[in-house]
Amino acid sequence: MKKDIRGYLVLAAPLDGGPTLEELIPGYLAEVPADPFTGKPLKMLVRADELRVYSVGKNLADDGGEEVIEANPDGALAPSGPDVVLRVKPE
């Protein structure tokens, strides 16, 4: 199903903003997942080369789907804020 959602989002995304997560109900989602930091629905942003589904993160501010990736002490890369982002890119 992940590939089906990716195809829907990429094909349905016009340059002026694209689809919303709400449009995936009920065909792909039962409901829009809640942001674990606010309890409100996750947000989605359409960019020219990708879609971003994101949470506002620890600062509780909508920073427009921006994220910072830093190395942990063990060297692994991990998001450190301000938003927590899932990127969906066309294949």
C-alpha cells in the first residue's frame, strides 16, 4: 500500500499546493495520524521534488516542514528538529 499512496500523492500534486492528508481518507487512511507533540493532525507540504509529512516537533511550532539532521554520539544521523519530517519522493 505504501507504493500506492506514494503514486497517488505524486500524481495528484499540482504545483499550487497539492493534495491534503484528509484527501487520503478513506481510500488510503482511516484517519489522519495525530502529531504526537500536539495531538492535532500531522501536516503535509508539497515541494517540487518531494512531499513532506511532518510533526511540529518538540518546540511545538510549525516550522514549515524544516528539519536538521545531526550525528548522534555514535555517528548515526538523526533528526534533531525543529520539525520531525517523513519525506516522500517519486521513484
